[in-house]
Amino acid sequence: MKILISLLMTITIIFASDATIEVIKKADSLPSIAVEDSSIGINKEFKIKFFKSLVADLNVISLFNVDRNYRTPKYDANEVSYENKDSDYVVRYKIIKKDNGELNIKLKMFNKDKIVFNKNYKIKQSKIYMFVAHAIAYDINKFMGEAPIGWIKRKVIFSRIISPKKSELVIADYTLSYQHTIVKGGFNIFPKWATKAQDSFYYTSLDERKPTLKYINIKTGQSKIIKSSDGMMICSDVSDDGKKLLLTMAPTGQPDIYIYDVNTKKTLKLTNYGGIDVNAQFMGKNKIAFVSNRLGNPNIFSKKIGSNSVEQMVYYGKSNAACSTFDEYIVYKSRESSNAFAKNTFNLHLISTQTDFIRRLTAVGINEFPRFSVNGDAIIFIKNYKAQSSIGIIRLNHNKNYLFPLKYGKVQSMDW
């Protein structure tokens, strides 16, 4: 019963790739920014962690050339450090630890010794310091007048393979600095956020008699079984309102796409093809994109819900799979060589359904499982290199890629 889902997982996780940061566009013309730490009485190791986290976030927002040197002036000094006098912007912060363990962060940003932005932040637990760094980067991006980057404050949920047929589900920030294992034991894969608020999620359990879709509410601890199916059971997408699920099931041995109504618990079959139809994604309310082998090799197709007609979406690539959608755009994984059994390069590509636009997003290695951010300006993806997995971020409007390595295990799948 688990042959089909095992085959899909094999396609997803067995390949390896180069785990180096790929920067496609040079940023010599960007304004410079430096970071200064004015904290007193804070553990040195923690101070360095926070500094590095903020520097990393400022780098990822892709608006500045970021100075990585660590400097420690007094917070109330009217001028920036001498070493930073030529920087266009300087961010200075002071971490204050209270007796109850709460941390307050005072922050101000200089532009040529003039304070142009300031704000205070609070966190109850120091272990989630990276989310303050993300919030600071978000606010600086907003101050600079750029498009919103709400994704930087969102959580990632992923399945980490730790041994054969053993995995754990982990909630993390996008840099993997924070990680909390939410489900331990057994073989649990393909997690998917159930709501935009990220307060609950679905996942596939392979520990039952049949592959089973389960649901967990993080806030209440509620857990329940949604649906089971022979062969395959995966939730590949959730509608914006959280009321509809796109499922891949194979009750008779052949995988097809189904839509599941969360309220009525009714399931409707959307495809009825003799081959393989998997990994459906919503394209608005009445249309889906999905992966099918209708042309012999996996490729990306679309169809209107309720219609029998199917449209081919991608005409480039020898084997196209693992798609994600945002408005009229589709990002997908494509095999770049012709030998299906040799070591291959898999790159991510972006297409527009309104034009002939196509753009390759990665250059080398095995890049897979892309997911658009909530506002579509960034893509998260998986990259594996030998025994190490990394989470990658692609800033579409800035032509930059960033990688964040996982310390142990392999990322099987994820959602953002």
C-alpha cells in the first residue's frame, strides 16, 4: 500500500546538491549598513548570537551591503563608531535583561549620525531571540519604503528524516536558528499549515494500516484523523480560507487529485487519469495546477475545477515536478539532464501563465520542494548536499539566493 508514497518520497529526498550560497546579482551599488551592540551585562555568547542573527536578516532583505564587523559603542553616544563613520546607515541596539527573564531591546538607526528610526522590542524568552531580529529587519525594510516582507516573521514546518522510516516534525524560523520538535516518533511526513495564522497543521502518518492524514492544533493540543487511503494520502495545498484541501490519494492503486471540504468532510475527485496525477496547488478559487505524467515524463498541467479539459503549463525541461503557485506564477523543479538514472542537476524555474516568461532560479545541484511566500516575493526550497540538508531562500525581486544548513537529519518536505 505504501509503494506509491515511498516512490514519491524517493524522488523528493535521495538526491544531493551543492550547499553553498548562490548570489546571482552583485550588490555593489547598494547602500552600506553596520550594526552596533551596546548591551551591558548580557552573556557574551548570547550577544554574539543576536548580532549574527540580525546581520543575517539585514543581508537577506537584500537592501544593503552589510558590514559584519562587531562593534560595541555606548548606546547614548551621539555619533556612530569611528569605524562606521562612512556607513550610510548604522543600526545600534541595547539588550536589557529583566529579573523575570524577559528581554527588552532598545534600537535606533542612524543615517550620517542622525537618528532616523527607533523602536523598542520585548520577548519573554531569550531562546526565541531570532524572531526579534526578524521583526527588526521587517521594520527596517518597511522604513526604507520597500514591499512588505511578512514572510520573514513566519514559521517553517518541516519533516526531518532522522533514520530509516523514522522522522520528526519540526517548527522553525526560516533561518533554522530556532527549532521546536512538535511531533516525535514514527514516520510522519508532508506537513502542511492548516491556516494562515499557522496555529494548526496537517501531516501524513505512515504508521497506520493505511497512509493517514492527521491534524494538530498547536494552541489547544487537539489531534484528529482527517482521512485514510490505500497507496497514498498527502495534503498538497490548503485554500486561503482554510476550508478546502487538495489531496493526492490512490485508493485503487493509481494516484489522483481530490478536493476535501473541511466543514462537510466530503471528498470530490478532480482528476481521473490512468497514469500519475499528484501535488496539486490552488490557482485562485476554481483552478488548480498539478504534476502529471500524461506526456510520458512528469510535467505541470492545470485544469478548472469541474472541467475535464487539461492544459499543459510548462514546455521547458525534461522532467518537471514539485510545483508551487502564486497568482499567475508557477515555480517548479526540472531535471536538467536526460539520464533519469544518472546523477542529475535539478533546478528551479519560474514561469508566468500570462506570458512566455521563464526564469531559471538556481544554477547547480539538486533544488526541490519550492514554496512561495505569502506575498509571492520570495521562495523557500530544499537543497541537500551529501549528509546535510539546507533551507534556501530566493529573493525574486533582488536576484539573490541564501542557504541555511540543518545541523542533523534530512529535510523531507516543508511548508512556509
